[in-house]
Amino acid sequence: MEPYRVKSVEEIPFLTAEERKDAILKADFNPYKMMASTVTIDLLTDSGCSAMSTKQWSAMMLGDESYAGSASFERYQSAVQDITGYKYVLPTHQGRACEKVLFNALVTEGSVIVNNNHYDTTKTNIALNKGIALDIAMVTDDTVDFPGNMDIDKLKEVLAEKGEQIPLVMITATNNKMRGQPVSMANIKAASSVCKAHGVPFILDGCRFAENSWFIKERENGYGDMTPREIAKEMFSYADGCMISAKKDANSNIGGVLAMNSEDLYERCVPYVIATEGHTTYGGLSGRDLEAVAVGLYEVLDESYLRYRRANLKFFEEELIRQGVPGVFPAGGHAIFLNANKLCPKIPADEFPGLTFAGLLYMESGVRCCDLGRLAFGPDAPDLIRLAVPRRVYTTEHLKYVARMIAQVTEKNKDRKSGLIMTKSPPHLKHLTASFKMK
Ligand code: F0G
């Protein structure tokens, strides 16, 4: 059961079918263009929409808003150092700001950045610096213990071939593109030693580092008796630094962490933080935001919280299976992914079956989710729909409702033959910005 009780509640909107139809038409069938006031259950993302705790809210009242060297920064820095073990800490306003700073400092034209899988803003920030993002995740299915792993042989090959062009190697844990699936400690350790042998910095994208730690505890030999905090610390110890979006595994509404061991790398990042985020002791955040992150980083590693988080997602997965919904199971840490081509098997791939299903689901139920298939990740990606679960926000009754609605919409549309047409196609990040209409 939930290791917390409810102290303050927020009403959720209920619209009529007609109002929902109107809302999705106004948003050009793009869930990212919808107004939240028209959404009943919001599973668009798990980012920045977590419920904060009473401890986080009360810490915020201690926010020191001094321009430089605030007491809030000291608390934030000390939490990051304690949890990650890294010496140098730079706050940023969110994960993609860490990417921008680090890549401005390290990436030049023709640089190749290797990762198990790059998140879409990571890839875009590399492209904006004229670098190339190379994904080398293991090719596997979701039934293995760690489907998020990097292909270490491929890493060795790429470093041997293109070593001089590679300013850093990354691992994203959990692997968002790989459906939030975890990366094993052995894989992180192996990548680390290959990078060390080539003298290439190794950086962890630890947006969901706590969820990854829990999977290691549950599934990897030798970690069952360790605390999530000890496991996280070991994970970080194999890397030279990390980027964390505090909007995910720090249960905060905003914030980022860029931390590293190298003084030289820190010095190279500092001008970009100052020029684009803010002074090195606030990095685009107010003192109160730094406080919320400092508390959240500890809370997210709490064993009873992580046990519940896993159980909450597992409950949702089992509910969908019970309703006969075709998904990618076993699911990863922060979201459930469904196969669009099984939900709407007759909609042609070029008519966006995932996005079509997301639109139909919204119209039927007020549930918002997103398409994370070929529109986001390119023509070779499978057509998947993501139902991301915000932390500490929705109860099992909410998730039961979503599962029931998905089953209902699937049944109603199993013979549907047409989907959506793209009416506006911007060059970058189409899944966030493009417009569509029903065919
Ligand atoms: N890295 C990963 C693995 C992410 O999932 C995200 C964001 C970022 C970096 C960027 O962090 O949003 O704080 O700037 N993912 C969210 C999502 C937005 O919906 O999956 P940010």
C-alpha cells in the first residue's frame, strides 16, 4: 500500500464527450498541445508532476534567495555529494539544461556521443552542437532482467574505430527509449572499465537512478541486501559524473543536477552555466527549488517509497493484462508501453496508429498519454504508446479506470482502418510540436 496518507487534494476535471472532442480538435490531435484543464487523468509524462511531500514543502520555506552562495545551495550541494559521491556540483533548471551545458563544453562538429539510448532532448542537444548521437543498446526483448543494457562489445568496437571523435560516453538509467527498462550494475561497471581503458569520460544520465537502483536490488545477484542508497552510490561510483533531471527521481517540480569528479570538466562547464542558467550556486533555480531537490533526492531512495512505486506500476501492468490489453510486458520503471499496431491493427503505419489511439482514448475517457514511436524516435522505431505514471499522484482506483478505458477503446476500434494525417511537420521534435487531423 501507499507509504503515505493524503493531506491536501487537487480536484481533477471531468468534461463531457463533446467538450473532450472539442479539446482534442483544438490541440490538432497532439497531446502535448492540450490544455491540462481538459485532462482527467494525465499520463503524458512522469516529469515534474510528482506530488511533493510535507517535508519538501516545509523545506521550501527555508529557501535562501541570496544571489550567490545561498544556504539552500549548500544543502543541495551536500545532498548531491552525499548521494552521488561526486565532488563538483552545478545546479541547472532541468535535465536538458545539463545536456546543453555539458555538450556546449565537450561536443564539436563531428563529435560522436555514444549511449545505450539517447533521450530525445539529449539527441537534439548533441545535434545542435553538430555532433552525432549513437545508440548502442543491446538488441533484446523485455523479458530479460535488464533490457536497458548497453552492448559492451559494440562500445569497444566504436571506441577502437572512432576513439578520437568521442568526447564522452553515456548510459541512460533507466533507459527511457527502451521503455524505462533498467540497466544492470554489471553493465555500468563494464562500460566504465572500457571507457577508462580509452581515457574517455563516462557520464550517467541518472534521471531515474532510484528506480534503476530498485531493479538492481530486485534482480541482480549480490544486491538484494543492500539499500537503494548504497546501490545508487555504487552506480555513480563507476561514472565520472552524472546528469539528473530532478523532475523525475528527486520528486521535484523543477530542477537538474550536473555533477562530476573532474575539476577540469567542472571549469569547462562553469561559463555555460553562468551564461545560460545562472550563477553556479543557483543555476536557474530559486533557493526554494534547491531545497525541494535536496529533500527529494533522499526521499526517492527511501526503501518503502521505492517498494510502493514498483508495486504501483506492477498493479497497473497486471490490471492491463487482466483486461487483455496488448502491452510490452514486463514493463519498466516509470511507464507502461502499449503496442499501437496490436491495439489498432488495421490502421496503416503512416497514419500514426499510436497517436490515433491516444486521441481516441482521450475522447472516450479524458486520459492523456503520448505516442513514443517512430514520430519521436525515427522510422525504425516500433509504434508505441506511453502511459507514464507520475510519482505519488494517482491511486490504484485511477489506474484501474485507465486500464478499463483502454480495454474499451481497443475493443471499439479493433476494425478501424484510418488514422491521422500530419498537417504541420516541424523539423525537430515533431512528436511535441506537429499538427494532425483525422483522415
Ligand atoms: N534524459 C532522460 C532519460 C529523460 O527521460 C529526460 C526527460 C531528460 C533527459 C530531460 O530532462 O525534462 O528535466 O529536461 N524526460 C521526460 C519524459 C520529459 O517525458 O520522458 P528534463
